[in-house]
Amino acid sequence: MKWLLDQDGVAAIPKASRRESQQANLDALKITLDDADREKIAALAKDRRCVNPGFAPAWD
């Protein structure tokens, strides 16, 4: 979430109905990412999911 919030021109719109999830989203504002963190996140594979829950749609 913090990485998304740091991106120019990107609107991060989280969906959270549980209070704990809402708080976790707000807590992302307290996190500080340095350049090395951003580079590692940007280097993650973009052609596959890192998390694939059972309810996720089947993407091409």
C-alpha cells in the first residue's frame, strides 16, 4: 500500500470493510520506504501474481 501511495499519478483505493483492515491501510502512511525498497518492489515480476487467493478471478 505504501508503495502505491508513493507513486505519482496513482490513486490507491483500498477496499476494506473490517476495522482491522482499515487500520492496516491507515498504518501504511507511517511506513517509510527508501530507494532500495522501491527498487526491490519495482523489480518484482509483473506477469504473475505473488498471492493467488481462491476467490481471485482467472486472469490471462
